[in-house]
Amino acid sequence: MKLVWKLLRQHISIPQFAGFFFANLFGMTIVLLGFQFYHDISSVLTAEDSFMRSGFLVINKKIGAGNTLSAKASNFSDAEVEDLENQDFITDLGTFTSAEYKADANMSVNGTSVLNNGEISFESIPNQFVEVPLSAWKYTPGSKVIPIILPKVYLTMYNFGFAQSHSLPKISEGLVGLIDFYINIRGNGYTDIYKGKVIGFSSRLSSILVPQSFMDWSNQRYAPQQSTAPTRLIVTVKNPSDEHFTKYLDRKGYEQENDKLNAEKTTYFLRLLVAMVVAIGLIISALSFYILMLSIYLLVQKNSEKLENLLLIGYSPMQVAWPYRWLTLVLNFGVLILAWIILYAVRLYYMDVIEALFPNMDDRGVWPALVVGIVLFVGISTFNHIAIVRKVIHIWKYRK
């Protein structure tokens, strides 16, 4: 076979094969990056909140509904809550209870102060909407330790802002023990300091969540004369897309907080964007495949006389086609390895950003890029093999 290769390697155009190599590398890298990026980010966008029961909706009144901008207009009356609860499409309903008193917080991470005497707000919802064991989600009146669930934005702000600017280590949800949270509550002549026991983070909340038992007790202790109607309701609906439900919300001037809807829209547009990017990558790969086959055909045509002589002295078409098949296989394999290396380097960069924004994300690895790369490698190499063998067989039959 060495003799065959020596005879056939003449007329090889290095610029043509280099053009195929880099064009195919560019196309394959785009395809692998598109698949891998979508795989990495989609798990974040579609993940359910680990501390809030899935399948519920949060409802509030539209701003300015009823041609008024007063604060009380955004509150739900008892009659409105009861009317919504009696609807057939509602399976469960609860209210957000807000703290009626003032509270400040001091937060530190691993001994480094992050928040000093910052005013905070508390909320609570019925226990059935919180997926936390009751043993961890309870409060005994008089205890100085309060279980709390923090908005995930706290963690994001620390990791992506404070930790980065102060050269501090980033933390994930699994390292909540590093957080020290102290709360100073004032009201009704009392001033008390509590330790907030952080048990997790929620992306569905904009304020600190505490057990309903603590909220009821603390409102009675620090603000016994105050009672504010809820501004938000939490409901479970049989079918969120039920037209009776949506028409009811429109008729009443209500709206649902659309964080889930936004996530679904974001995921849809991400899929669309990735599909477009992958399509572009596949087109580039197809064009590079065309360049390679054109180069091989030209090379075969230039060596047609030598190919005919080799076939006449007893070499089979498969043996004669072997040097060209080996050449394309080496080129395709080189493209695959280099594309994986580029992907790994780029992924290291963007994963640092994603993990800073979503510290608790599940890194599923790079297996999508590995699988897609192998599939492309096998597919392109197979097409190359078939095309080259058919060309050599055509020359052999034509000679005969």
C-alpha cells in the first residue's frame, strides 16, 4: 500500500485540503457549541424551584386597575379572596402575609460583612405551598432562631458582585452554613435580635420567606393594632390555560406573575436561536464537505491514468481508494479533536459566568458535544468513503 500511496499522492493540493479543514472546523465548532450551550443553559431556565411547590400561580391586581393608583386598591378584600376560592378552576388558594413592623438585617458570609443594617421585608405563605420538611420549617414562639428562605437574587448579587469585587469565594446553595443572618425587629415597644437560619434560596420570591407561625406570632407581638389585606394570592389551578380562568382574571382586573411564562418564552427563543446557529454550522460543514469532495475528484481525475494501471495489474477498487479514504479520515478526525478542544476552552469561559449567576446549577458535562461530534464525524467520513469508492469503481468500469 505504500507504493500505491507514493504513486497517488502526487497532485495533492495542500491549499484545497487546508480550505476544507478550516471550513469544516468552523462549521463543526459552531454546531457543537450550539448544542452544548443549549444543554447547559436550558437546565437553568426550566428548573423548578426546589423550595416552592410546583404548579402554582401568584396573582395580583393590575397596577392602575379601576382607574386608581392608591395603595389600598392593590389589596384583596375578604370578599374577593372568597370569590376566587369558590371558582371551579381553583383547587387550592393561599394568601401572602406581610410583616407589619420594621426589620433590619446584618448578613455576613464566612465572616465577611455583606449587608449592614439593611431594611428588609418578610412574607409568609401557607405551609402546603412550601416544599420543606415541617421539622425544618417551624417556629416556636419566643425562639431566637427563625428558619428563612432567601430570594435567590441575594446569592446572585453576592457571587456576581460582592465576591468578585472583593476576591472572595463564591458559594452555592449547598453552602448555606457559611451565611450568618441576624435580624433586628422593632415595634410595639420591643426591640429583639434574631438569628435567621437560612435553609435555602428561591427564585420565585422577591422578599424573605418565613414560616406562617412566625409571621402570625411576630405581627401580634410587634404590631398588634395593624392588619393589612394581602396584595398577592397564591393559587393552584386545574389548567392554567383554561379560558375561564384567563377571562376571570381579565374581568376582575387581576394578573398572574409571569416568571414561569417568561422562562418558557426564553427557552423557546433559545431553542430557536440555537436551531438557527446549528443550521448555519451544518451549512458551513456541508459546503466544506463539497470542497473536500471536489478536491478528491480533481485529484482522482489527475491520477486517473495511474488508477487505471493499478486496477489493470490486479489492485482492487477498495485498495486503490484506500489512500484517499485514509486522507479524508485523518482530516475529519483532526477537525473533530480540534473542535472539542475549542469547545472546552470556550465552555470554561461561559460556565464561569453562568455558575456565578446560578451557583446551584447542575453541571451535566459535555456529553452532548461528544455525541454530536462523533455522529458528525461518522456521517461525514461515511459519505466521503462512499463517494470515493464510487468514483474509483466508475473509472474501473469505464476502463473495462
